[in-house]
Amino acid sequence: MKDNLKPICDDERPNDVLVWKYPADDFKIGTQLIVHESQEALLFANGQALDLFGPGRHTLVTENLPIVSKFFNRVTGQASAFHCQIYFISKAEQLAMKWGTDSKIEYIDPKYGFPIRIGACGEMYLSVSDSRKLIVKVVGTEASITQQVLSQKLRAILLTNVKTYIASFIKNQKINIFEIDERLAEMSDSLLSLLQSDFLDYGIAMNRFFVTTIAKPDDDPNYNKFKDIHFRQYSEVAEAEIRQKVGVIDQQTQAQKMVIESEGLAKKREQEGYSYQEEKGFDVAQKVASNPAVGSFANAGMGLGMMLGVGGAVGGAVGPVVKDSFNSIKKDAVKEDNLVTCPSCGARVSKGKFCSECGKSLERRCPQCNSVIPSDVRFCPECGKKIGE
């Protein structure tokens, strides 16, 4: 060295270099060693990694060189006090380093059971965790190591393990080839934990690892055959789900339509002043009156009995003569022991389903289960509900 007091630093190191060896080999006691942030400097001699320096300015004196002093047995003030190499190691994270399999990964698809060959590629983020291990096991005697050279050196380690790990992960998780893209994040996390210990043996910390692409064998006829089967199954399931949803919507639409129509009819009856029972009785009366086979109301049989319960709605339709005929028939034909009291209007009317005066139901029903019950019971025979007086 022309100037033994010149500071030792890595200002001449290229930007893309991860590990750089200082060009001089002979150093004088008192020389300044400058180590920048995110760096370490390692003194190396006779194939051995010696003293390690972190960020800051260091003066090479006996107190700062315990391993060097022991290694050379003495440190003097001569022009060449000791001879060694100084390596500067970048501790910064190496971002987005590409990786990819150099050959196909072969395995048996766990779902369909056919042999398949795939490729994989992605990115990894590395940093130096142990400078001594890195220099000894990876750098050796080389003057510098770039990110690209480091990637090439680690490639064999990476690919040997990553191919095995991917095949094992797919088998253990039972992932079929057609769903593998959905599991890339999970696969990346699993491979990261598996690969970290392998890289730590070389002084490299794997901080992040991503599987970004799985290359599928699109030219394999077996793959294409099972691909058609797989997607046809899913399309049929999707179509069935759509049909089911459409059917449910149609049922809901019909039910809503019936509710709207029922509400409209009920509103119409309310406005015109008659009930549902009166409306049905009116329809019966119209049919009986328009039947030429009925010679007289006395021969109408059950039809007349139903018409007796129509009330005012029928009276307005068939005229006063019909009402008079009803009253006459009722007086002559109905006996006292065949009469019942209407629970709605209190009138004594002939037994039947509806009151001939008000049109309300004459059946006695349970207030809880709505079953028809006899008039002389105190508890519902269907549900046991006590019936009030």
C-alpha cells in the first residue's frame, strides 16, 4: 500500500455486489476501517474467518484485533504489521430474487390418480444472517459475489428441496392440479418454513418466499381429459344451483301474486259490504236459479238449504219472491229439535255449516288448534285445550 493511513472502506464496491473483497492485503496498525450501515466487515486469513466488525469507524489496533493478534502471535509497528483479506458484506435484504425449477416435478394427482408433471417459479427475499458462514461456505476465495451469482450458487440447494417440498405438500394436502392455483399463498408459507433452515446453514436468512406460477402440462392428453371431467362436474353443479334458485324465485313470485290477489278480493268485499261466505252462497244461488231442471224452490233440495244462508246478497239478486219462498219453506220443513243457536247473531236456525241469517260459521272450533269439536265437550279431543263456556 502506498498510504498505510488511508481509510479502508467499500466506496469502490459496485452497487449490485453483495460481498466485496478489499483489493489490498497488507495493513498497518492504526489504519481506520469504515463500515457503513447495513454492512459488516470480516478479516480473513489463511482460509480462516477472523475478526468481524459492525457499522462504524474502527481503528485496527491490538485491542480491536483479538483473533488476528492470537493468530499471528504478535502485532508490531512494522510497515506490514499483518497480512489478511477484508470482506465487506451487505446485510440489506435482497429483494425479488427470481427462482424456477429446472426440470418437471413428477407426482400422482391425489384426487384423480393420474401421473402428472408440473413446473414452478416465483420470487424470494434473502439477507445475510451469518457473515462467517457465508464467506466460508459460499464465497470462498472469490473477490466478489453479486446477487445473480449468489442465486446461482444457491440454486442447487433451493431446487433440490423445493421440488420435494412441493410434491409432498400437494400429496399431504390432497390438492388436485385443477385447484392448485387457489392454494399458492398457503403453499408459499409452507415452503418458506421448510426452506429457512436449509438456507441458514449457509448464513442466509430467507425472509419471504413466493410460488407465483405453476406450469401445467397443457400438452398432456391425460391432463386435458381429466380437466374436461373436472370442469364439467363443476359446471353441472353450478347449473343445478342456478335452476334451484330460479325455482325458488318462481315459487316466491307465485306466492306473492296469490297474496296480492287475495288482498285485492278482500278489499273489494269490504268496499261492497259482503263476506267470503256470502259471496260463495251468492254463486250457488245463481247456479240454482239458472238451472231449468229445478221446477220449484221446494224441489231444489240441498241447493235451497245452502241458499237459505245467503242473506241480503241473494235477496238483492233473485228478488223478494225468493226470500218469501225461503221463509215459507223454513217454517213448514224445519222442526224445533233440528234448530241451533248461531254463536254470532243468536238466531235459531237449521243445523248446517253456516247461519242462514248472518252467514257466519256454525261449527264449534278449538281456539288453539282450530279443530271442529262437538258442542257438549269441555276439552278439545285433538290438543286438550280447555274450551270456555
